[in-house]
Amino acid sequence: MLHKNILIVEDEYITALDIKTQLLSVGNYRFEIAGTGEEAVWKALENPIDLVLMDIKLKGEMDGIEAAQKIKKKRNIPLIYISGNLDTLDPKRLERTKPERILRKPISEQKLRNVVTEVLR
């Protein structure tokens, strides 16, 4: 079975590792982790990525939406936003990046697994 490459974009490294751990037993996945929007763009454009799990609030100059826009300009990679601050965001700005899903933190392990499995089919 071929593996799928998932880029986890999360500025809290413990949270990124938790997401990775939750997905390890679900499929044949390889992971990249990025802590900033700038790093996410670089990794998504330089590596064979099949899915981006993107936090919206990130440390650095670029938030997750801006990073997603830059990635989507160059590559059509499926995107799932994971954020705890959805109420304060402009929904039109989110939708411009055409995410597959938008998940609210805290997200249950089962829901995360189901959504990732569904998007990567």
C-alpha cells in the first residue's frame, strides 16, 4: 500500500505531535510538521504532500489562511483547517482557499481520523 504524506501546520509542537499520534494507527501516512506559515509554504511546495492540516493562528508573519493561499496558488493540495478561533474569523476569507473541511478544536480523535481518511480516499 502506498503511503500518503500529511503536512501538519501547528505552532504548538505538542499539539502537532498529538495530531500525528492520533493518525498513526489509521493509515499508511508519513508526516511533515511546520510551525509557521512560511515553513508550511516551503514544505508544501518542496515535498510531495497529499494533505495539509492547517492551524489558522500561527506564530510569525503569516497566518494559516495566508499560507494556504500561497500553497493553493502553486499546488492543488487538499486542505483541512483545524482551529479553536473560528468565531473571530472572516468566513469568506476561509472559503477562498477552498478547504475540504474546517474542524473546531478541541477535535475528537475519532472525528479527526474519519475526516482525514475520507479526504484522502
